[in-house]
Amino acid sequence: MAEFRNARFIASAHETHELPPDVGHEVAFAGRSNAGKSSAINAIAQRRQLAFVSKTPGRTQTVNFFECAPQRRLVDLPGYGYASVSRTERAHWERLIGTYFSQRASLKGLILIADARRGVGSLDEQLLRWYASSGDPVLVLLTKSDKLARTAAAKALIAAATLVKHCSPAATVELFSAVSGVGVRAAQMRISAWLDGNKKPPVKGE
């Protein structure tokens, strides 16, 4: 989609006062470190290096904003669950992300990234339960699904969908691969609808 290909970096925030103006619509990406969040953003935007991809988990240490169109943004949140990050820095991230989620009026939906081989973990569950109170939609992308056989991928999808529904009734789950392209179009359509202010998922086949 053209709006994603036009995405450009506009701001990073390490403190709440550094967040850009809270206007328009934005969709946030969250997930454990090394779950493939940056690769997913790049695949959705059809850009190779929009979000920085590193072999070292925990490299995203700020809230990064990418503008797709005027007042339409993708937001890359710091990954969580990486043990080598200091306790002080983890606490700082938690405060920053907590403030962002609770106070950001322009946030219209959340993309939660989880490795299909590992499934939805306890930290993912915590985020889903906490975010559910907002009433905003969530799309869980099971990344790296190309690394699973078809039967294993189908089982991973069913297991994740069952777990996710207990945490957040507004959440849905899709298989995703930045390599094979599985789920990219579905994610683009969902995000585009949210950026337009439509919180209902698109009809299958659209």
C-alpha cells in the first residue's frame, strides 16, 4: 500500500515530554525483544530499513515514530523481556510505555508481535490484559511462521488465538512472515483501517 511505502522516520522519544504532538491517528507495535518486530514493520511498510533490524536483542531503546501520511503514524515501542538490559532501564521503559498507552489519545490500535515458534508468552499476556481496558483493537502477529511446517503453524495459530481471547476479547491473531509475505496484506489492511479511525476488522476477502 502506497501510504506505508511513504513512511518516514519523524521522531524518537526517550522521555514522555519528547513524544510528538498527540494529534491524528497512530498504531503501535510491541513485543518481546527478538520476536521480529522491526522486520514486521519493514515488511508492512515494504521498506528494507525503515525500522532498524539488529541481531542483538534490546537495541530499540526509544519510542520511534514513522509518519505514513499527515497525522498517520506507525510507532515502534522498545522490546521487552531482554535480561541484559539494566533494571533501571527496564523500569524507565515500563514507565514510558505505560504513560504512552494510558495517555495517548491518537493511539487507535496495537500490533503485538510474537514468535510463532514460541507462542504468546507471559509478558505478552500481561500486556494484552492491561491494554484490554482501553477497548482498542489488537492484532497479534505470529512472526517467523515460515520456519514452521504448515501443520505446526496451524496448531500455533489455534493455540495463540485461544489464549489471546482470554486476555483480550478485542484481539485477533494472524500468522505472519516477513520472509514469505504471509499475513503482510492482512496486517496492512487492518492497520490502514485503524489509521482511518475504523476499529472494525475488514471482511475476509476484501
